[in-house]
Amino acid sequence: MVRRIDVTGADGVRLAAWEFTDPPGRRAEPEAERGGGAREGQDGRDGRDNGEQAGERGRIAGVPEPTPGVLLLHGLMGRASHWAPTGRWLAERHRTVALDQRGHGFSEKPADGPYTREAYVADAETVIEQLGLGPVTLIGHAMGALTGWQLAARRPDLVRALVISDMRASALGAKSQQQWARWFDAWPVPFATLDDARKWFAEDDPWADRPAPSRGEFFAEVMTERADGWHPVFSRDQMLTSRATWVLDAHWEELAQVQCPALVVRGLDGDLGRAEAQEMVRVLPRGRYAEVTDAGHLIHYDRPEAYREAIEPFLDGVLTG
């Protein structure tokens, strides 16, 4: 079961979060987890608990708050629903929340931003405090992983452990940003049907290395229907703005400031190479390494069971240690 809770970012931006743990003393409301696209204007604001009410749950007489907390942070262009398989098994032992970050999913997409590293980190910090999740285990993919280790460096009191999934610490450079802009320009938007969108990202995208059905499903989940067809739920320009705030800089110094146990996970065919991943483990004061074979950049989505096998022993060690 999963239900929506509404929270507020650091500067008042409205954010949607999804809790995989049934609330104490009441039945969780069913929610479509992997619907493959959303209708435009469907914002889910139909009587579900807001963040303040969620924070009150732990004070129900005689019912302890589920612990420990886990916050799942998706990557650029992602959304909370991409964590559904991971969130379900984590909820068996953890209070598990996945966040639609600003500019993504059902969260607010302010025209003027900001879409800076500071804004994303501050949002995660605020959500952890609003929902009483800390000290939390942060599990992040790509951009979400960078947010996780930047927050862990800034607020060690809030972060119990960290899982970094396929995110590089090295600078990617201006050429990488230019390539992404050209890639966005190549999208044949609007797509006539959701199946057309699914097929293009799975099979026809010239920027993809090989056909990948899971890649098509991943992007189908971030499409919304408008009068003229299917469009991404996010703004291309906002995504490029978000990405520009990290691609030109290296992030080794912040990585070295992470004091909590940290696991670096890479897909064998992902963006993070083995040598860089192992150097990240060396730089982390309490770093560990895991690898998922037959997985690309979207590790938790490509191979959810293998991803679980890679990170669960680490999480168990954090709980017992």
C-alpha cells in the first residue's frame, strides 16, 4: 500500500511525497504506483493527509512511530513511483517515504525556480524534519544521490546512512550539458499515444546504447496527456537548469565530509565506472561498494530484485550496528 502526503519545501514550494508504510491505526488508501503516465491536472489533492498531519501520527496514544526512517530520492526527470518495488520491501522494516522533488512528478514546478543544489538539498532537509524521519537512511539515484551526500555532509545529525546509486563525483563538463540539450531537442514531442512514447525511449531513441524495455517504461511513467498528445510532466528548460548546477563541478570534497556509513552502488553498464566508484568508496570515510550485473544507469528500475540483494545487507548492518 502507498499513499500520498503533501509536504512543503524549504522556500514554501509544495512537494508531493509517497509513504509506503501503512499509517498506525488506520487503513492506507490505495494508490496507483506504476500507472504509466498521468492525466494533466491530476494532482492528487483529494483529502489525503498533509505533512503536518503525517507528523502527528506518531503521537497516537500507545502506537509507536515506525522506525527507522528511509527517504528515497529519484534522479533527474524521475519521480517517486520509480521507487515502488524498492519502497514496498523497505516498508516491511522501515518507515519509507519517496519524494517527488521540485520540478518533478506531482510536486510544484515554479517557473522561476530556484533549481539549484542548495534548493534540492534544503527541500530534503525540510521534508526529513517535517515528517520526523531523522536520523534517516537516504537512498538516492543519480541527482538524488548527490543531494543525499550533500545533505549528509551538511547535516550529519539527520542522516544515519547513505546509498549512492550510479552518480559520479567527477565534473562532467560543458560538453555533456550541450549533448543533453541536443537530446531533449530530438524528442518527438508530443507523442500521439503513451505506447508511442514507451516505444521511442525503449527502441528508437538514437541516444540509447541498445533497446531497453525498462527504459521505455521508466519514461512512460513521466508522461502526461494533453489535448494534442503526450508530453513529459517536467519542463525541459527546468531539467537543464537543474543539471547545470552540478555538471561543471566535482563533488569529491563533499563526499569526503560524509561521516555516516555509505554504500556506492553501480550498474555494470551504468554511467558510473568501476574505477571512479571504487575511488568514491576510498574517499568516503565509511564507504562500501556494490555492483549489479546486467543493469544500466536505472539500477533499481532495471533489476529491482538484484538491487535489493546489493543494498539489503548494508541496510541490515546499519540497523544492527
